[in-house]
Amino acid sequence: MKIHIATIILAIGLAFSQSACSKYEDGPAISFRSSTARLTNHWKISKVTSNANDITLQYSGHEWEILKDGNFNLYVNAVLANTGTWRMGENMPKDMLIFNYSNGDVDFFTIKRLTNNEFKVVVSDVGPIIELTSK
């Protein structure tokens, strides 16, 4: 009987810890990889919506290559279109990502989901919702 009670207590503890560990609104609930490790990847835009309208075609061929060293590359139809630096964490809300483009533009994103192969952000908390998948 002691084994069953311990198993039940462990299961309840895991359930509560998973619901409390998520940094991002859409998860994952728990991850063994850091946010930076999950973010650094080559991402292709798979869906973009604005006010519930699908505007994905406007972003056809757009890809982000996010590098571990804090730099990123933006490709359009496999051609390098822009570069810049990115940052998250450090004195910022845990779900904020900032892109500083080499041309001086800045984009602020709120991360909604970040896994090894899914990445979902909202532009400045009010803009389009951009969904990306790993390439």
C-alpha cells in the first residue's frame, strides 16, 4: 500500500509542477532544454494571422535563422534579406524577444510557444500572430 500512495503523491506533484513551469502561454509545460537552445534554429514561417485573417501568402518564403551567438539572418526565398541581433531574458519579461535589424528597425515579440520544432510569436503583443516551424 505504501508504494501506491507514494506513486499517487508523485503523480499529483508532477501534475502541479507542469502547470506551474511554463514560461509561455501555449507551452510547453516543461522542457529540459533552455529557451535559448530551443530558439536557436532555422525557422520557416508556416502561418501568419492578423485579426483572425490568414495573411500567410504575404510572408511566403520568409525564414529566420536564429544563431546562438545573438545574431540572426532573415531570408526571403532563400536570399539573405536582412541581419541583426536578438535578445531575450535579462531584465525583460520572460516571454519577450527583441530583434534589432541592421537597418535600424526593431521588432518586439511576445513568445506564445517555443519547442524544438514549433515557434509562435505575437508582434508587439497586438500585431500579427506568426507561427514558425523548424526547417
